[in-house]
Amino acid sequence: MWYVIQVRTGMEEEIRQQCERVIEKEILEHCFIPYCEQMKRYQGEWHKERKILFPGYVFLVSEDEEQLYHGLKKVIGLTKLIGTGREVVPLAEDEVDLLMEFGKEEQIVAMSEGIIEDDRVVVTSGPLKGHEAMIRKVDRHKRRAYLEVEMFGRKIETQVGLEIVAKVAARGKIKGKR
């Protein structure tokens, strides 16, 4: 089962390392932070960088919920386990499937590429392909897509890399190409 812990933003990597140190390997199968690739412009050039996909969250994989809960009590800086009140709730199967589809085994969401057809975004390649409905806003200048994802039992906003390579009119005429 996959679980999520909430931590102070900026402390994700430190908490992940601490979990791996203090929780026995028999209890904690895997501990990770999903990342995404984004483009950032500095020194006159575009550079690919990794950003945390869900700031303030660390993901854990364990089959023993109770032992995991006790192990997490040793972790300093943990805000809370995501759940419903007193019980810890694992991620839903569709949430796990989405994370695996987007980030694959390495849990890194690669850059996507697309076009704007009239006022509609059409993703032509990358993890966002087929998930255009999640896109709330596109920032062409920063090469980002702002998403609304159903995760942890609520809607979470996040951003991933999206390069819009062309803007096309309905009749197929290219308005502007990058």
C-alpha cells in the first residue's frame, strides 16, 4: 500500500532520508518524492530542472500499516499522515495508477509537448498526453501546465513541464510557431 505523509515544505528530502534511516526495511519497502521536469531560462538559455511535484508531501510504500505508523513516530519534523482523523488511509488505486503512469518507476514526470488548437490544448507527447482535462492553465512563456489533480482525497494543484510548439487555427493554419 502507498501512504502519504505531510511535512513542512522544503523539508521533503530530509524527511525522506530520515524515514529510510529510522524505519526498518522490513516495514518500509520504499520511500520517495515524485518530481517533474520543468524548463527554466537563465544565462540566456533554457535549462531542464527537477522540481518537487507535490511540495510538502513524502510517499511511503509499506504492507504493514500499524508498524509503519509506529515507525513514523520516530521521525522528527513529520507534520501528519494523510488519513481520515485517527486512521491512516492508503492512496486509492486510481491515485497510485496515475502516479505510476505520470512518473514511471523513477517517479519523475518528464516534459510534455503539445499544440494549441483554437483555444484547446492538445498534448502530442509526454505523460500529459490523454490527460488534457486536468490542465487548468498553460503558461507558454514559462513552459508549464498548471494541473488540478484528485489526490489524497481532495483536489491538489500542481505544475508540470509543457512545451507548446505551435498555435493552430481550426482550418490547420499555423498562427505562431516556436
